[in-house]
Amino acid sequence: MKKLSKSFIIRFIIPIIGLYSQYNINQMSVLNNFSLKDKIIVITGGTGILGEFFVKAVAEAGAKVAVLGRNLERAEKRVEAVKKIGGEAIAVITDVMDEDSVRAAKEEVLNHFGTIDGLVNAAGGNIPGATIGPDTDLFGSDVQATIKAVELNLFGTIIPTHVFGQVIAEKGEGSIINISSLAASRPLTRVLGYTVAKHGIEGYTKWMAAELALRYGEKVRVNAIAPGVFLTEQNRTLLTTPEGGYTERAQKFINGTPYQRLGDPSELEGTLVYLLSNASAFVTGETVFVDGGFNSWCGV
Ligand SMILES: NC(=O)c1ccc[n+]([C@@H]2O[C@H](COP(=O)([O-])OP(=O)(O)OC[C@H]3O[C@@H](n4cnc5c(N)ncnc54)[C@H](O)[C@@H]3O)[C@@H](O)[C@H]2O)c1
């Protein structure tokens, strides 16, 4: 009996334990790839509604966060929220359209944290004056407002990428995330400048991804997230009525989404952490749609 149990242990129990621990180690190392522990992540538009979720998500994944925004009070609120969950963050006043302001922000982040590992370009959105309603004369519409919308959404991404991206590129490792939109694959009525800019972001993401990989190596990556429709400050007037219901436009978005609803900003968090982390090491130049199926459905 004693002999049998010894051979049983050697032949069956030990290999099973070995396999089980191997499985656990592999499983852990896969999960570890998603960690942002001690990474320094800069988030422009960190004061916005999607920005709030981005700041929280990267902090929960272990990163130290630089919350960039034009409004100090709102940026400090985000910092407090990170500190409440035991994380580390700083608020940095920055206008992404002003290169000097972005360069000053870079110095502030470097002085505080010493390096930069990731950038999330979340400043942007539609500008109310740039909306071309169905009753607006298309050819008489406000071209200057459209230019401003392009500038904010496209150059408001390019300027920070060139300033913070230089630190990442010279370090030889890091991840940059641009925020695109459904408007980048199919034009959205009314928002000409926004549509043009988001198309530009897709082109810029691919262009920059190739340039950075060729010049600085495969550890310097750029990707984009294309969120579906999420109710935030920049689209509230387009999507909700003064009484708080959905506009016809919001209902059209819902009808065009297989999930039959708008998104919840928390549903962007996993994709953001994945693209910032080593889990997406072989992914660059891509746009990931997080849209409940809107972009993949013809509506029938
Ligand atoms: N909400 C959506 O449904 C949706 C969908 C697709 C893409 N997006 C994109 O996500 C990003 C975030 O938008 P959001 O919905 O959270 O809007 P939001 O208005 O809540 O946040 C945008 C933030 O950008 C900041 N910002 C604007 N101009 C700036 C400037 N010059 N310098 C610095 N900061 C500036 C604003 O102050 C604000 O904090 C935008 O690029 C937007 O186009 C949003």
C-alpha cells in the first residue's frame, strides 16, 4: 500500500502539481502584461468626462498620472480621486492648442515624475459654433469655426504627441493613444470640422506609428481608440433635449447600434489599459472601435 501510494504520488500527483503551477505562472505573466505599475501616463483633456474615466483606469492599473486640463479646479478633483484609491497624480494646466503651454507642461511632468511612459490625447470634441444644422446654409456656414474644430481635434493631438512623444521616443519605449471617433470611418452630419479632424487622426496615427517604429524601434507605439457615442459635455446639446430626453440624433445613434444603447465611459477603460500596456506589444497604427457594434453594422 505504502509502495503504491509513493508511485501514485510520483506518477500522478507531482505532474499534476507541476502542470497546475505552470498554468498559474503562465496565467499570471499574461495578466502582468496588462499592468501599468509605476508607468507615468500623461492625459490631455483629463478634466473631461471620458478623461475622468481614463485617469481612474490608468491609476487603477498602477500608473502615476499627469492630469492635463485648462481648468485647475477640475484637474485637482481628478487628482484627489486618484489619491483616494491610493494612487499618485498631479494636475497640470495646459492648453493643447498652445505649443508653449504644452512644452511647459512637459517640463512640469518631467520635474515631478522624471520620465514619461504614455500619453493619452483626450482633449477635443465638437465646438458648438462649428455645428452645421440641417437649416444652416451649407455654403454660408462658419468656416472659421470649422477650422477651429479641425485645429482642436487634429492639432490638439499632434502638438502634445510631438512634445511628449519625443520623451517617449528618445527613451525607446512607450505608448501613445489618440482618441478618434465613429466620424473617422463614416461622416457624421452637422460636424464637418470634427469629421475631417477625426479622419486626420486616423491617418496621423498610422503615419506616426510607422515613423516611430522605423526610427525608434518597436517599443514606441501609437494607436487610437474610436469610441461610439457617450453622453458628455461636448455633445450634450446635440444628444439631449432641454427636458433631458434624447434628441432625434441620439435616437438615430441608438438605432444604428446593435447594442441599442449609448456607451458607458467605463466601457472604454479596458481597451485603454490594453493599448497602453505591454499586452498590446505587437499592435501599432491601429484604431480600436469601442462602439457596441455601430461601425460594423449596416443597420439592417
Ligand atoms: N463623448 C463621445 O461620445 C465621444 C465619442 C467619440 C470621441 N470622443 C472624443 O473623446 C475625447 C474626449 O471627449 P469627451 O466626450 O470626454 O468631451 P469633454 O468635453 O467632456 O472633454 C473634453 C476635454 O477637452 C478639454 N479641452 C478642450 N479644448 C482644450 C484645449 N485647447 N486644451 C486643453 N484641453 C482642452 C475640455 O476642457 C474637456 O475637459 C474628444 O477627443 C472627443 O472627440 C468622444
